[in-house]
Amino acid sequence: MPDFAYIAIAKGSGRESRGAITSASRETATADLKSRGLAPIMLAERSVSPAGSDPRLAAVPGNGNLRVTQRRRIHLGRVVARRELMLFTRQLATLVKAGMPMLRALEVLARPERNQAFREVIEGLAEAIRSGGNLSDGLRQQPRIFDDLYISMVKAGEAGGVMDTVLDRLARFMERSERTKGRVKAAMTYPAIILVVAGSILAGLMTFVVPKFELIFSGMLKGQPLPPLTRLVIGTGRFASQHLALVLGLLLMAGAAMAVIRRTRAGARVGDWLLLKSPVLGDLLLKAAIARFARTFGSLLASGVPILEALVITRDTSGNVHVEEAIDRVRDRVKGGDTVARPLAAEALFPGLVTSMVEIGEETGALPEMLGRIADTYDEEVDNAVVALTSLIEPAMIVLMAVVVGIIVLALFLPIVGVIQHLQ
């Protein structure tokens, strides 16, 4: 009987295991591995053919030349845009809901895909199913593209036999998240453009225009001292024009240092705390974090993911260190037999409305639906807060630029007024 080398994923722990198995055929080998609790992602038969004669041949360490029945895993960066992934999920949900087998649906979606890297990923998912594995086994091999939330919901759908429902729920989750991000980006685009243009004009005035007035004033005043405000503005302009490269370098270094510090646990704690405590932005960020928590947690529970695993995934997708720590404390108490509402009420980050609705959801057995309502409520509040913040930012920036330009103009006109008064 032929020998097969395999790479498989242990279904319980998700760990990768490698080895060899003797079996009559590939189908029998796949069945034997599944009976051991292993989902094969690569199955290779010993071959005397040179590896270069067939692009599907690969060398597995310690097993000689092997004919591989599963493509090599792609270790890519995030070459797939979030919008592409959202569209793929929606299309896959539509095909599966229409009764098309998962393998056939993946093959249909792979053919017209223009992104070569993403096409290879989809083909890899199809081959994982073709070799006897599940969709979640293929997803787990692309952790940079499919996060824990995606994989866990698909795995729960496979276990419950409701893949069409889970994929539809996952697609709606991604669509709502992208819609919220799009609204925030659209609302902040106009203020950002104004800030960049105004900052560029101001930098040009201070670097190229203001220093020229120093020569004019030195000839007009003939040794008389300039007003303090004029000296301050001219000195700033002179420094900016003479040390422009130094100023830009310091700004870049400061930005890089802040990014490095932000990656540390202590830096993230301080940065997230400052963001949450900021006057207007803090409330907006907290509402967005609560909406993300409720949406993610509710979607996982509705898909059949166990509550402790759902809390771990929700924690990892929260995007804020303090929210992560709060969810960790909630999980520890739930693990000890407590409800979700009681430890949630002990956390100052979560408002009373959230804990009350969670408590009602637990009492009525409709916690996923209640979490969805919480997410809808806070998503709407985030939208309203973004609109209000944008309406405040625009006039505030205009007033600020008017004040700055007014100070520069006043500083440049004060010496002229002094000369006129001296002549009179």
C-alpha cells in the first residue's frame, strides 16, 4: 500500500500536525485522518518523479519527493481589501443560500476574481474542501485575511449545519461595519482637507513671506526696535525658513516615536485612556467601542459560538486596551458561573442602558437579539455624534485660521503704523 505524508489541523486545538500514514488510497487516508480528529490540509503520496516536473510536486522534510494533493499555503500580507472580503462573503452567502454546494460556490467565485492573490486564496479554500476538510480549516490557513471572528462564525455554522444563515449574518455584520467606517471617513474628509490647505498656506507665509518683511522693516525703522509681537512672528518665520529640514525631521521622529510607544502595552494604555477622556472625541470613541462590542458579541452568540469563546474574540476585536481589560474581567466572572450582566454592570465603561438591556436579554433568552438592538442604538448615536462634531469642527477651524492669520497681519502692520506715527 502507498505511503502518504500529511499536514493536518487538530480539530480540537487547531494545532498543525505532520506525519505519514499508510493507506490503500487518498480517500481512505483522508478518512483515517478524520477518524483521528485531524482535518488534512495537505496530503502527499511518495513519488520518484522529480519535484520540478510538476508544479503540484513539493518536498516535505523527511519524506522525499511527494505528490501533493493540496496546494501550498500562501503566507501573504493583507493583500485583500476589507471591501473585497465583504463582497466575497455576501456572494458566497447568496450562492449557498440558493442551494449551491460550498465547493461549487467557491469555484464559481474564484474564476472571475481579478485580484490574483485573492483568487489563489479562494482556490485554496476550495482545495481544502476537495481534500476532505471543512471551510473553516482552509480559513485558518489565512490568518492575515480571515480573523478569529470570521473563522469562529464559519466553524459554528458548520457544526450547526446553518452555513447559509451564518454567512448571511457575517456579511451583514461586515456591511454594517464598513458603512459606519465610511460615514466617519466621509464626515472627516472635508475638515481634513481644510486643515491641510490652511496649514500649507500658513507654513508658506511663515517660511517665505514673513522673513522678507524683516529686511523691509530694518530699512524703514533705521535701527528702531520692532514691536514685541512683530519680533515674535519674524523670529518664528526666520527659524522656520532656516531650519525647515530640522523641523520636518523632528516632526517625523516625533511621529515615529509615538507610533513605537503606541505599540507597547503601557503606551497603548496611556493613549487609549487619553482618547477616552478627551472632551468630545472620547464620548464618540466610547460609543463606537460599545457598538462594536455588542455587534460582535451578538453575532457570535447568534451563530452558535460558545459564550466564553465569543468573549475572547470580542475582546480581541475591541480596538481599545481598557475595553479589552473590562471584557477580560467579565469573562473571568462568567467562567466562574456568573451572568454577563452583573460583571458588566461593575465596569464603569459600560453605561446602565447597556447592562440593563443585557440583563433583560439573559432573562428572556434573547441575548443575541438584545445585543443587536444595543449595537443599532449606539451606531445611530455615533452617526449623530459624527455629524454634530463635523458641524462644530468646520467653523472652529475657520475661526482658528482667521485668528492666526490676523495675528500675522497685525504683527506685520504694527511697524508700518509706528513709522507713520513717527513721520507725523
